[in-house]
Amino acid sequence: MTEKKLHFGIIGFGFMGQTHANMITNDLDYAEVVAVCDINKLQLENADASYKTYLTADELLTEETIDTVIIAVPNHLHLEMVKKVAAAGKDIICEKPAAMNAEEFAEMQRVVAEAGVRFTIHHQRRWDKDFNIAKEVYQSGTLGKTYTIQNSLYGFNGNMHDWHIYPEFGGGMLYDWGVHLLDQMLYMVDSEIDTVYATVKNVINKDVDDYFNIQLQFKNGVTGQVELGTYFLSQEDGWFERHWFLGGNEGSAKIDGFHPQGEITRTTDLLRNVPGQITMTAAGPTRSFGPAPEGRIVTEPLPEVNTQHRDYFDAYYDYITGKGELVVKPEQILRLMKLMDAIRVSAKEHRSISFE
Ligand SMILES: NC(=O)c1ccc[n+]([C@@H]2O[C@H](COP(=O)([O-])OP(=O)(O)OC[C@H]3O[C@@H](n4cnc5c(N)ncnc54)[C@H](O)[C@@H]3O)[C@@H](O)[C@H]2O)c1
């Protein structure tokens, strides 16, 4: 058996705490779970017999062999737990959204710096396959000058559940999925953001958001759009998954679904200053929006990528053992938290916010 190099403790043994424990135990030969804790003892019944179990974080933190603690409690408790873990001198992987706002996150940064512990956030969606295809399409420049990147995610279930229905616990879709979608956009587009405009709504839910549409005007000319609706219905195949659309001046790309399908689409030649051909459509004659003449539209396959969520832990392991740099950097997350704050102001005041 390979000697284990990472020894994890997990605070909060609910959905995500158990997901982490399963991956560490089943998939990572360099890591082990030493102990888990949860205030709800029923959750601890799901723990593997090899884990020690505790009802409080304080007890778990007395385990000397733990070197990294994963914080997987509801969002409003992240700061409190980061303080406890830092005081115990252990490295930290905190679940997303890292904090309730940028001010809280800056406090976390101060606390971990003072304690001298390593600190990162679990943004494993940087390894989503569909995202990495979109990133590769954008960064390779194959579309020419990209002017729009649209990222959308739709669901049918409407209602939020458990603690996600309470704003004071960090409920709502902006905290839940928005933070992933925005992190991906910031990680992909290497440019400052000029302005942010956001619409955030409660469609089905009384107190927390379940729809948002956010526009980011990057200084390099890209408009990033992120849209999510939990009650956004269509019968179209694959609708209730994620969709990417990238538009450039030399082609477009469409990437659909978490097991992504799609293509790059181009015209056989760029029709600059060529008089349009009139076609008749149900909406009347048009030179721009009718069907393309036979053979004018061509497609190419999307690039292949081979990423998976365990890569997050592999990258963390490389960082801890000095073989690689930290991928999810606190300074990136501070920017993300500031962006989330700006989005809330924009949505509340119905105005565009100058960001950077
Ligand atoms: N990265 C991802 O893809 C992803 C996915 C889901 C959830 N999350 C994040 O993980 C965190 C937990 O979400 P979840 O879906 O697992 O919630 P959950 O409700 O399923 O689990 C949270 C657990 O924390 C426990 N808990 C609450 N207060 C505690 C305390 N003081 N000490 C110890 N345990 C306590 C609860 O009893 C519960 O079992 C959230 O921050 C959430 O945003 C991340």
C-alpha cells in the first residue's frame, strides 16, 4: 500500500462531506480520512468504520494526525470554522462559496496568514469537462476575436431545499451555483472587468434567489453572460444541463451538457461587404436571418479534454508536496467574492456597476 501523504479531517458530514470522504477513501491512494464530525449524529452513521467520528469540530481538531481539514458546513458557518481550524494549525480546504461576502473572505485571509496555514477553496468545477472545452476554444483563439461567452444552466425543480431556503445561512442559487459559474468565467477570461449588470429574482422561492442573469463586460472586449434558472422549462433534449455558446469573428462554438456535445461552426468564407442574398421566411424577406445557402455552413469537432473532479485533489496534493502551484488561489477568490457583492448591488439598485 502506498504511504498516505495527506490525512484529512472533515467538518460537516452531509451531502458534500460524504462526497469528499468517498472520493478520498475510494479514489486517492495518497490520502486518507482520519476523522469526520457533524452535529447531527444520524449523519455519522454513514461514516466508514475506519473513520473516527465526533459531534463537534473542537473534538475533531484535537486529532494530531490530521493535516488538512475540509470545511463542508452550511455557508454562514465557514468563517467560524476557518478560524477554529487555523487556530489548530491545520491546512484548510473550505467549501464554496468561501464566504458570505468579500469582507468575510478578507478576514479569513488575515486569520490564515497569522496562523501560517495553507488555505484554498473547493472549486472543483474548474475541472468540469464542458468548461475546459469552452476554455480551450476561447484561449486557443480558434474563433478569432471572441465577443461573447454565454454560460447557462436550467432546471425544473424550482424549490430550494434544507438550509438553502434561508438567506442568513447563505441560501439561494447565486451562492450555490452562481459562484461556480462566475469562478469559471473569471478563470477563463484573463482580463479585468469593466462593468457588471445583474438581474437576480425569486421565481418560485419566497426568500432566496432562484434565477439570475449576469453580464460581465471584460476590458478585452468579451461580454460574459451567466444565466441560471431553477424553473426554466423546455422539452428540448439535454435542456436541464449546462449550455455554452461562444461567438467570435471567425466562428462560433456550442457546447451542451456535462458529457459535452456540440461543435464549432464556421462559414466557408467570411462575407465581408458582400450584398446579402434575399430569402423569404415566415417573418418576411430578409438578407441576414434566413437559412444559409447549401454548403455555406461548415462544422468542426470540439477539442478533446480529459478532466475530472478528482483532479482537484491531485492538484492539491502536488501543491502540498511542492510539485505544483496552488490552483485555486485565495486572491482569485477574493476577486470572486467582490464580484458577488457587486452583483447583489447591481441587482438591488438596477444599475450597472463599475468593477475594476
Ligand atoms: N463544491 C460543490 O460542488 C458543492 C456541492 C454541494 C455543496 N457544497 C458546499 O458544501 C457545504 C455543505 O453543503 P451540503 O450540501 O453538504 O449541506 P448538507 O446540509 O448536506 O451538509 C451540511 C452538514 O453540516 C452539518 N453541520 C451544521 N452545523 C455544523 C457544525 N457547527 N459543526 C459540524 N457540522 C455541522 C449539518 O448537520 C449537515 O450534516 C456548503 O458550503 C455548500 O455550498 C459544495
